[in-house]
Amino acid sequence: MSSLFAFLHHAAAFALVSSLVLESVLIREALSVSIARRLQAADLAFGISAGLVLAVGLVRVFFLEKGASYYFHNVPFLVKLSLFIVIGILSIYPTREFLSWRTSTRAGRAPVVDEGRLRALRMIIHFELAAGGVLIFCAALMARGVGSLP
């Protein structure tokens, strides 16, 4: 059972990173109806995969693996969890923006977004990717028992 949940956790994490990379690539393009719809779909995939990462991860922490007391006394795990929360909070802005485009995309029109807002979206997505890289590094440290508190 532990191996199955580890697989699910990693698959969801790869899906999360993939959807975020896709958002990063798409947000650089000229905003057309097609690009806007793809951004909306990538963001939906990001949200679903984030929910799965969290749910499966919590099952692993509380019911499988080494137990909650081990994880909550491990610095890389605490940093990893904090970064996941930060990424989740940051993702609210792009998600709200992409959702606001629904009326336009359903009508077959490209959303009109000023350059400042697009720049903010790009910056947030890039920061989410960078934080995700640090998160993955923390996962590797945690898996090797680095940073366990007494």
C-alpha cells in the first residue's frame, strides 16, 4: 500500500510541475482564444494535481511511511510543506485571472489583458516554478533523513 501511495504522490507531483511548466510556456505567447483556453486547462490540471498531492501526501504522513511525528520534526519536510502552501497561495492570482477569461473564451474571443497584468502572471508562475525546485530539493533531503530534529 505504501508503494502505491508513493507512486500516486509522485505522479501527481509530476503532473503539477508539468502543468505549471505548460502555463509558463503558454503565458509567453500572444494571448489568443486558443492560448487562453490552454492556460485555463493547464491551470485546472494544476489545481487538481495540487489537491491530489496534498491529499495523498497527508495520507502518507499520517497513516503510512514513518508517521507524523517523524515528518513534523524534520526541517526539510517543514520547509517543503511551507513552500507548498506558499505556491498554493500564489496560485490564487493566476487562477482568478484565468477564470475571469471564461466569458471571453466561451464567446470565442481572446481575453483583453493589459501588459502589466501579464507581466505579474509571468512573474508569479516563474516564482512558483522556482519554489517548486526548492521544494523538490527539500523532498530529496527529507527522504535521506537530513534535518531531523531531536
